[in-house]
Amino acid sequence: MRQPGYGQMVARSPPLDQVVAVEGRLTSGLARTVGNIEQDWTIASGMIYLFSV
């Protein structure tokens, strides 16, 4: 026999694909941030190199 309220409890928890989508968004955002930092560092080191020559 099903317990009363069990279906509501399951329905209230977020579906797995939604959790995965949020995690994927966070991961891609983190990767983008790291990529931007690397890009900025490349530009900065290039300018330091130009000024030091």
C-alpha cells in the first residue's frame, strides 16, 4: 500500500535532469571564468614582455 503524502514528497523534490542542468551551467560558468582569467593573463604577460624589451 502507498503511504499518503509519498507522491507529493517525490513530486516536490527537483527532477534529476533539472539538477544536472544547473550543475552543468555552474561548471560551464566556472570554466568560462577560468578561460577569461587565462586570456587576461596572456594579454598582461604579453604587455609586460613588450614593455620590458
